[in-house]
Amino acid sequence: MKAFINRIFILLLATSFWTGCSKDNSATSEQPLEVETVEEITPNEPLPPAEKVIPAQTPVVQASARNTEQKIAPATSSQQTLYPGEVMTYLKQWDKKLKTLRTRFTQTSSYDGVEISRAQGTLFYDQKIPLIRVDSISAQGRLEQTLITDKNKMMLLDESAHQVAAYTWEEWKKGQTNEILFDVGNFTDLLAKHNVELTQPNVLKLTPKKGEQYTLTLTLSPRDYFPVSFQIDSELMTTQTELIQTEKNAVLAESTFGGFFK
């Protein structure tokens, strides 16, 4: 089985890597990271495109009293079907529109149709630096481990939010064969590295233009074309990740990234 299979998405990578790490007795001098409870959240309405999409019908922009973001009215059966390039345009726009992200995830991996692992947790993203935090949560709802990165350094924290390992971004990437693991907020580059096929109105099938082959299936929200699930297929291994209770561009608590990167 090829090594990249269990590393192809950051959530899976964090889970598989943390399990193999031994704890270091030298804890960081930072204050323990406050573990944030993610509230039940209704997904944001879609955002307007940065450019006019032709030949599909231009989405209708609506105002909302409870959210200052502009919103796109979802496509209806009376509207023209979007071409692959138009769907890709909507997805790429999130590189500029996505300022913060908070989402829960569930993930299952199976080999030849037999489930071999199941995981869950939370993902936080802040575009400013950028910062990514992934919490691994047990089936009983307890925090197990946390990974925080600014794409220069990566820190592994234990359940008490004490640092147990640290890596440079380059060190971390040496063991990886695909950078999709860290493509939150970088969809333009992701699409550029793949051949893209629109298999359904809101489903993109991606295959690498070079290197080790696999199939990445992105299912996008029909409302705003932000990913709601990722599926990786390589030989007999399949990893399915579902994003749930996703909140985009909300203000994250100051404690979210624990002050490790300033």
C-alpha cells in the first residue's frame, strides 16, 4: 500500500501521525491552549463571485440583516447549468473570500470496502498568517491531540495543550507526496495541479497531472460551492471526509491558536 494514502488529507494526516508520536517531557512555556467548544452553526449563505460568469446566469445578490456578508441566491432549475470552468471559478473565489473557517469533521477510511478507521474532530483556519489548527476528538468527545501550523512551523500538542513536538514546514513536507493536506484557502493552486472533470452539477473529480495517481472527489455545496466533503481513492483505499456545521468568516476566539504564532 502506498505511503501517501493515509496522508492525503490534513485531517487524516494529523490523526495517523499523532498516533505514532511519543510525548516529549519538555512542555512549552506557553499557557495551555483553551479548548473551544464549537457551537451548532447554520452554514453561511453563499458569497458573490468576484467576476461575471459567462454564459451561466449571473447569481442574484441579496442582503441579510443578521450577516454583513453578501449572499448568492442558489441556482434553480430555471437557471442554466454551470460549466466546469464556472464551478471552478466559484471555488477559486474562496481563496479571497475565506478569512476564517471553523468546522467539525468526520472521517472514515476503508480498504477494499472494509472500514479500517474512523475519526472526528474540529478544524480552524485563519487567513491572516495563515494558521491552521486541527483537534482530534475521541468518540467520547474528549480532546486527544492538537496540530497547529502557520506553514512555517508545525506544533503538536497533547490533550493538555502542552507542546510535545515541533517541526519546520519543510521538514514536515519531506514526508508528504501531495500538498492537498494544506490547501484550505488555496483552492486555485489545488485545481491547477489536477485535471478536473465536472461529474455532477456540484461534484468535481480531480486527478493529478503528474506524480502518483489517485482520484480526489470534491463535493461542493449547491448554495455557495464551498467543499462539504472530500473523497480520496487510491487503489483499494478510500478515505471519506465530511465537513459539518461549517462556519465561514466568523470571528474566532483569541485563544483558538493559543498564542503560539504572533
